[in-house]
Amino acid sequence: MDSDRTTLITEKIKQVPKFSGCYLFKDSKDQVIYVGMSKYLPKRVNSYFQKKHEDLKTRQLIERICDVDFMITSSEQEALLMEEELIKLYRPMFNIKGKDDRSRKWSICFSDEPFPKLEVVRNKEDDRPSLDFTNGLICYEIYDLIHDAFELRSCSYELTEENIENKKFKACLEYQMQRCLAPCLGLATKFQYLNRIEQVKRIFELNFEKVISDIKRVMKYHSNKMEFELAQRQLHKLNTVLELEKKLEVVRLRKYNKKAFEIKKELNLDRLPLIIEAFDNSHNQGDSNVAASVRFVNDRPNKNDYRKYIIRSFEGVNDYASFEEVLTRRFSRMLKEKTQLPHLVLIDGGKGQLNVAIKVFDNLGLHGKIDLISVSKDGNHNSSQIHTVDGKSHNIMSNPNFCLLSKVQDEVHRFAIKFHRDKQSKKMMS
């Protein structure tokens, strides 16, 4: 490698996420030339650059590497599935296996009927909401789980109001197995059936929190009325949805990584924002000064890495000094303990707060190792503008993927406010 490429790669591999996941090697044209996976990324990625390789193809690969991106997962199995999807997506020249595109496009979507049914479609070309897969077996497994939980019809009956009223249909095995609400027999109204469709649409959006909350509410209702058989059915449904959530994690990761690539490109970041930390301050006119930080990994809060800070370096109102103290304390400790650094740090505030963070990172030698942004709010206290280190500002509504950054800011604000209120309550009690 030439010196510039060597320097870039050296810096990149110093920051390999300490997770299971996939690595994507890129050439000088920013094309993905190889995709690999590992249950622990640092060990695997470092092995490419720490020894001489006898294999000619591996040597040729290393000579062409100019950059590397990472995608992190919560398990080795997820990394394997992600690797399969990425190889089929990018078709890298140095990957031998997994390029076969025949199974790339399997989709679960709804038919366009008064009582819609789920159907599996190959190479879907319309814009219907769907769950998309690169593996047909996984697609049908998810299809069966959805049917098991939400009791949608799978028949080819023409369910018009006239046919239902004239009792043209008979109960089928799916109804006997409690896998269909039997709208063909008039046992479920159109409203009841479409309510199930709405629940499945939330599954399509990977919005499991609302679905699980609704199931628990219904289960509690039946349990309180001592309708234990109905409550047991809801428990089965809950367990099935939890299994769905687990099996669809790779789909969620794929969607999030697409968002991350867009955010990286739009904000001109150096790395994918897979691990984001956000910081906010809270006080009451200078009294009970506190701050807090939250960490998101792959778009999900990692509450084990939430932190609270009591401000010690000053009294009164000084937002800049508060950020300087907290950022110095947080990242000095992370460097000392050699823990996983975030890819992106979000500061609650405007350009002034961002400049404080830049100063702290320069002092700690973190310049160029972590991306920095700040997010300011409008008059209604809603996330409004993203400020980047190159002096540019971006309207948070200009890109739907920026909603992720708004969500992270809202969470750190909530956490900081709660800590401040708890501290104020203890002070009043004492």
C-alpha cells in the first residue's frame, strides 16, 4: 500500500467496533470489493494487515483496499445472515460464494382485496409495503409466524359482502387451527379484520413496541375477567411476536444501515453512525447543575451505557463550561479504560456548544477519530437544525433519516431532565 492508504487503513482498524458484525473492504473508487463477517471484528480485521499472506488472491485484495466500513450485530448468527445479504447486494469481486442472485427478492406483502391476505411475491416491482428477504426459507418462516399470531386468511375465496351473507363458504382447517378469523363465515367483521391488518403493518415497519403493548393490554383484560383460555391465546400471540422480533432483527439492521449510509453522506461524516452518544445539560437557573449522556447502538438505546453527571467545576449558569467538563470526564475515562468509542457524538445545542466539543476533542487527541454534530431546537423546543464541524447547517426535516438524530436528542433530553428533577426532589426532602 502507498503511505496515504496505509495511514487511512491504520486509523480505521484502530477503531474497529468491538462487536460481532460485518466488514466491507472498498477500493479507490469506493466500490465494495469484499464482504466478510466475524463474531469479534477487531481480531478478524487486524489479521489482514498483521501478517504476510501466501494466498495470491488475499494479497491482491489487500493491495486494493483503500477504505473499510463496519456493520455491527448483536450475535454471530445475525452477522452470518447480514454477510449473506451484503454479498448479494454488492456482489464483491473478491467474494466467491453467495453471489447467486436467484433468491435475492422474496417479499411478504398484502393482496389488494376487501379482506387482504398475506402473500409471498418474487421480484416485487410495485410499491406495496412489504418485508423483503434474500432467503426464501426465512421468508416463508416469517410468513408462517405472522399467520400464527394474527389469524389472517390464506384462502383464494372471493370475499364479497354478498358471498358472505349468502353463506357460500365452509370453515376450513386454518380456522379450526385458530390461524384464521374466518371472515368468510361472517365470524369477523371487516373492522375487526382490518384491525389485525394494521397490527401486521406495524410489524412491516418493525414497530414491535406498540404491537406488544396492545397484546399485553388485551391479555390483562381477559385475565382480569378470568377468561383464561383467551388470555392464554394472547400469551401465545405475545411469544410468537417476540420470536418474530428476534428473527427480523437482521431486516431491521439492514434498514438501519441504509439510513446510516444516508446520514453519513448527507452530513459528510467520516464513519457510519452505528454507535451514537448524545449529551445534554439541565439546571434550574444555575441551581442543581447536572448533565447526562445516552448511547444508541444500531438505532436502539443501550441503557447500560447511560451516564449521569453532577457538575463540579462551577456554580451558576454556564452551558459551555458544563459541556466542557462532562465531555472531558467522559472521554478521558474511555481513553484510559480503552472502551469502545462512539462513531458519532451529538451535542444538544448550536454552533457554540459544538465548538466546545471540538476544543475538548482536540485536547484529548480525538480529532478525526469521532464525528461531531450538534442539534439545536426551534421556538417550540423541537429538533430543528443539525450543525456540523465544517460550519454547515442542515434542516432536520430535509431528510427523513434525520429523524433518528431527533429521537436520540429527545432521549438524552428526557434522561437529563429526569436526573435533574430527581436531584431537586432529594434536595428538597433533605
